[in-house]
Amino acid sequence: MTISPEKPSMGELQERDHGIGHDYAKGSPHIRHHTIRDRLIGDLHVLVQEVISRTGQCHVLELGAGHGTFTDHLLAAGARVTVTEMSEPSVRFLQSRFHHNPNVTVLHDKDGTAACQAGPLDAVVCVSVLHHIPDYLGTVKQLVERIVSGGAFLSAQDPLWYPRRSRLSMSLDRNAYFLWRLGQGQLGRGLATRLRRLRGVYDDAKEADMVEYHVVRDGVDEEALRDLLAPAFATVEVRPYWSTQSGLLQAVGERLFPPTTFGLVATERV
């Protein structure tokens, strides 16, 4: 890894990549593609309703909420929600969006520690966020300790661990992403990033490498995550699926291509 003279913090990198005016939907398949989004919304509603049926309430910690796309659905399902964000512009957006709603608390989690101190919690929801966290297993372990008996954990839209994926899966995934980058008019960034990947070089001063932290540590280990959660929950289910930014390639890939991404639902905290 190339070491920068003054290494920016993860919070600073998040703010560079998700600053004022950032469009979370532009590169987010789980927001853009209705097949993924609708399935995730359905999972969120089921999670909240099942927790309420067991505990009588549902206080959800939503880690890395972005602009609150899924916060609305958690609220509609009957949850009280604490949302966290590293990016200060996103925090200000969330505060403005939900300042009239007493069921939403917004935390600026600049160093990634505030979320792990929240609680007690009935559920934790991580949508497209674990792959941004260097020590995601340690973070999940701390979060689970905050979940009360009968509670739940849900994550979604994280890349499957590269070493267990086929060469075909990796090739289709990377080429689909590169083609999408070209369509966004980001040829320079796309080529520079691709060359660094081919050389095995990751620059800790570049958002493309450090915010998308999964490229450094080969995705998210879904089996390690399942094994971490299994002792704490009655059921843990890993759900792999194809996901890419391009609408056309998403439609084709859902029918023909191997999974690239996964969601995970753990229920009934013991």
C-alpha cells in the first residue's frame, strides 16, 4: 500500500466522497434498481414487525444512513430510529430532513465509535455500509452486544468475499462496474483505479480505495460474519444476489450471472 505523508482519517475521506450535493442513488444499485430496493424494503418491514411482536417496540440503529432513503421505511414499519453518519454534510442533511420527527435521532459518528456505544437496541440495520468499515467484524461484534433479547440484525448490499468467488464472477462484476464508470464520463478515474487494482496498489489518500474499503481486503467475508452472529441469534440467513450499477446489466445479471453481493438477516437475539 502506498503510504501518504499525511494520511486522512476515514471521516475525512467519507466527507470528500459524500460531500455537499452527493447523490447516493447515482451509484447505488440497492436504491436505483427496484428489484433490489423492493426486496430490501420488504425485509426491513418484516424485521421491524417481528421485533415489535416479540418485544413490544423496535428501537433501530441504522448505521451509515446516507440521506435516509431507508430510514423512512423503518419509520413507516413502526420503528424508532437512531441514524449515524461519518460525513458531516450528510449529517446536516439528515438533521434537516428529520428535525420535526421525534422518532429519529441523528448521530455524527465521525470516528466510528458513537454507534457502538448506542443502546440498548432492538435491531441494527447496515445498508451498504459494512464494506466501508476496515474492522467490520469487530464493529458488528460490538453492535450485537447492544441488541436486547428478541432483537435482530440486518445487513445488505455488501460484496461477497473475493477468494470464494469464481474468476467468472469477479470478471463480470469488475467489467460491469468499469462500463458503468465509462457511462458516467469518468474515464480518467476509472482507468487510474483499474491500473492500481491490477498492480495491487492501494492509496490510503484516495477515496476510491479507502472509502470503498472492500477492494483492499477482498470484499466482505459473509461466512465469517455468519459465524460471528450464529451464537447470538436463533437464525442467521445469508442471501447472495447479483448487483451492479447499470440498469441493463442488472436486468441481465439477475437472470444469467453469478452472485456478487449479499444480504444477511439474523433474528431472535438470544
